[in-house]
Amino acid sequence: MSKIAYNYEEYKTWIQTLKSRVQFAKQKVALSVNQQLIELYWELGKEITTKMENAKWGSGVIEKISTDLRIAFPDMKGFSRRNIYAIKQWYTFYSEKFAFVPQSVAQIPWGHHRLIISKIKDIDEALFYVEETGKNGWTRDTLEIQIENNFILRKGSKSNNFQNTLSEAHSKIVSQALKDPYNFDFLSLQEEALEREIENQLTQNITDFLLELGKGFAFVGRQYKLEVSETDYFIDLLFYHIPLKCYVVIELKAGRFKPEYAGKLNFYLSAVDDLLKTENENPTIGLLLCKKKDKIEAEYALRDIHKPMGISEFKITEAIPKEMKTKLPSIEEIEKEFSDKVTFEKEL
């Protein structure tokens, strides 16, 4: 076998570029196919709705339409009676405001649409989740979680100084990437959990934590060490936001926000910018997560700070309500009951 001479590093860069182009092309094809399907469903919904209204046909005709379309197109899915009804319902929902299928609506999968119209009755709210899905690439499960957690109420309510510390375009993107409050109901902690306990479980459940943070975050480290003037400092959690091309420092506070926390976070941001950030990367962003905050106190604390940072609350849903704790057996009682059962079975 003859050997082909080539520069490995050059080839590695080139093949990665080639792979990216293929992946981009595949995504364009998938988007095109999805858009055509959604536009087809819009036309079907329009035709069915108009005909049923004008001809005074009852809802029973849906079954007949489903049967005829499945016979005519046996290789196509989506013509079940249930899906035909959903198409009509979906078209009726959006046609109150639009004569044609909106561009953002045509960009997300049909399964996402069925979920949205089953849970949301307001068009503007539905469009919000449509656009967020397209922008963040949410799966159907992620979309359902965001709807149930009222993601729409958590956008734009943060305390931050991004407008004063970042360019207009960058500030808008950063504001959209962060939330307030964050929902940590995937943690099995009580409301009184200490900072280190919260930090431990967040890193143990890093997949859920990254999902809650949102698209683009990569975990760098926990208790990340920075050496400043021969003194070691430790950042609670350090992330890197790939689309924003910047580090994100997260500090956890189990209690109420205090103004001095902003000063400490500002120090960490300066250190990361000096020790880790490169010339091609954007300024490091700080996020202070606390149980409670007063918005006025937060505003004052951030007013004269020149590093970009935000202050958000986080919520923990108790795994076991306090009133149930006394009714549940202790570990010792469970072990004793199990031991007694084993002994009894052996005697039999």
C-alpha cells in the first residue's frame, strides 16, 4: 500500500472544516424539509377548516379525511385522525393573527407545535416559545420543562449592569442567555441547604445544571483556583460560554443578597480576565446566584461596577415537605424492619 504524504495538522484543520460544511448542509436540508411539512400542514388546516365551516360538515368528517389520506399516501405519517384534528386546531390558533404561516413557526418540528398549543392559549406567548426553541435548539422535552417552569416570566427580569459594561449587541445576547430565577428543583436538598451542599449537588447533577443554564455553557471547574499575588482564591463554579466566547464566573450564596458579594465577584472577574482570558475572547461575565435579593439593593451594588455581572435568585423545591418528615420512618427504622423481615423468613 502506498503512503500519502501530507501535513497532519493541516489535514486535521481541513477535514474539520469539511465536516462542518457537511453538517451545515445536513441542517439546511432538515430545516427545508421541516419547513415544507409545516407549510403543508398550514394549507391542510386552512382547507379543512374552511370546508367544514362553509359546507357545515360536522367533526365526524375528520375520520373520513384521515382514512382517505392514509390510503392515498401509505408511505407518509401524520394523517391519523388525531393528528388531522391537531393540524386543524393549530391552524385555527395561529390564523386568528396570521394569514400565512409565520417564518419562526415554520422552523421548528411539528411535535413541538403540538406541545405548545396543548399548553398555551395566548398567541404571543406561544410565539415566544417558538422563537426560543428555534434560537436555542430545544428538544421537545426541554421545551416542556421550560413551559412548565414559566421561562417566559424569567426572561428580562434580571438585575445586571450589562448595558453599561458591554456593547449594545453583546449586552442583548448576554441578557437573553441568563435567567432570573434559576430553578434547581432537580436537587434533593432542603430549603436550608448550605452553599457547599448546593455546589456539591450542582456538580453531581451537571447535566441538569447545564440544561437549566441554557445552550452554550461548558463546565470548566468547581472551586477553580486562581493565584493572585501569591494568595490562592477559589471560584465556586467556572464555565465557558462557547457562542459568547467568554468565561462565566458563578458564585453561590445560600442566603439573601448582600452588596459586598458584588465586590468579591468583581475581584474574581478582574483576575479571570487577567489570568485566563485571551485577546480574542470577550470580557468575563459574573453571575451571583442567591436565595433572595432586593432589586433596589442589587441595582445600587452594580451601579458603579465596571465589570459585567448579573444577580439572579435560585429556587429549590424541597424533596420532602417538612410536615411529612415526622410521618416517615428513619433510616434506622427501615433497617430494623428489613432485618426483622429477613429473620422471620429464615425461620419459616
